[in-house]
Amino acid sequence: MRKQFVSGLVLAVALVMFLPATSQAQYQLKQKFTIGGDGGWDYLTYDPVGKRLFVSRATRVQVIDTEKGTVIAEIANTPGVHGIALAQELGKGFTSNGRENTVTVFDLKTLAETARIKLPDGDKNPDAILYDPASKRVFTFNGGSSNATAIDATNGTVVGSIKLHGKPEFAAADGKGMVYVNIESEIGEIQTIDAKKAVVVNSWTLTGCAEPSGLAMDPKSRRLFSGCHNKVVAVTDADTGKVVTTVAIGDGVDANGFDPETKMAFSSNGDGTLTVIHEDSSDKYTVAQNAATQRGARTMALNTHNHDVYLVTAEFDEQPPAAGQTRPRRTMKPGSFTLLVMGKK
């Protein structure tokens, strides 16, 4: 009997090890919280130290307790805010204020504003924002001027501006001083920036990727994940710029993420799906799941501690297109702004 039990146990373990990625993912909606509040939204940033979610809301940043689904604080006076970057070792946070061409610096403990940095003349509409720990610099990626602004995070001084080939979208850092940014164009592109020198090093065409938006990275395998508007994720070698493969995703992607422990890459799609992709090897990827979320939930943040994915959306009233327009006019229903928490079964 014992020999049969051991043999059966070995077989069971082997079966689990070789189960397809589709059976390992199984993300589902764990919690749905109505947050409410006026204004649109853009980037989400999860704070693993404070265990809270920062959400940009047009003129302020809402700070949300993801366990209770409550707004615990707001960072006010951030006109046209797009993104939030956190520098944990410095105890600072940063917001990109698109309508004011400024960066708000706030204290991570008190959430109080401590400084406001004016971007150089000509650097317009800071959108994505990124903190690079290797250089201790903050980078804003400016959609209105097709460039990036480098800021010394320790003292708030502007280091300089970096010209880019087009409108920048999401960015990622490898932790070794290299910054990567998607350039949103018909033929997708990634540009790489030496963070310490504040100069562009490489410009790579993303073959098979149109209008890349979201960007995430696996620093161990040196792979970049660009969410493309032709419904694929382009997986790129971060050292050579070669697109090693593309993976099918849902429609309307805006954000991407990567969980180093589970080896799962994520794409949040406006069609109401979360595409979950398993990294089988550095060059092989399998779609594990297209989990149902809610229409419009196209921005996300990842909690790598418990592996939850946070998305936000709202309900909308649609009206017929105005004269000369092709798309219906959408108006957010008051009080319908919602946080979705997706987790594994």
C-alpha cells in the first residue's frame, strides 16, 4: 500500500507540474467596490509598503485601501494628473500634472505636498512618470512635446530634457540604469534611455505592434511586454531590441504588468477582459486566460505580494454621435467609479 501511495503521489505531483498554464491562472473577480467621485482617471500605482492604491482622478489623486475599498486620503491640486511614481527609499511620491506642466512631490507617510517642480519651457503635458532607483531620478514622459524630462529625485532639480521620436506612453526601468519607453505611433517603437546620462541610447521598431501603450518588464529574463492596439502584446529582448514573439490579447489595451513570482504577464483591455499570459520560457508565452472584468477597465496595477490585479472603470451613458463624429458620446454616470480586484481562485 505504501508503495502504491508513493507512486500515486509522484504521479500527482508530476501532473501538477505539467498542467497547462490555462489551469494554473484562473483569475476571477474577488471584490468590486464603488468608489464614486467626479472626474476621469488614468494611471494606477500600487504601494506595497503602505498597502494602498494611488489612482489619478483629473484634479487630485485618490488613495484607496484595497482591502476595504475606501478612499483613505486625497492628494489635492494636481491639475490634469496622469501618473504617480513612488521612491520608497527617499520617502517621496511624484505626480505628473499634465495641465500645469508640473510635478507634485509628496511625503509618502503624510501624503502632504512638499514641493512642486516646474518643467522646462517647451516640455508639455507630462503623462507617464517613472522613478528609476539606479539613478535616483524621476522621468516624466511628455505627450505634448514628444520628449522626456529628467529630474533629480533627491533635491527636485531638473537635469534636462530628452528628445523622443514621438508621443511617449508607458515606461519601465530595469533597475540597472536603463529606462524603456513606448512610442505611440502607427509602427510601434521602443526607445531606451541611459538614466544617468539622460540620453537616448537605442530606438527599436516593434515589428507587428501598432500604437504601443502599456509597458511592463521581466528584469530577470530581460523581456519587455508592450501592449499594442492591434490586439497583441509584443515581447521584446531588452538588450537587442528584437521582438521575440507577439501574443494575442483583448481589444483596447492600455496597461500591462508582470508578476516575477508567478511568471504571469497581464494586459488590461477596454473590452472588459484581463489577458493573463504565462512566461513558459524567455521566448515562449502562452495565453493562460482571458478573465472577464468590466467594460472600460483598461488601466491596472499589480500587487506582487498577493498577486491581485487592481483595475478601475465606471458606467457610462451613451448618446448618438454628434454631426461629423463617428463614435458615440459617452458620459460617466455620477457615482459609478469602481475598483475591481481580480485574484486567483
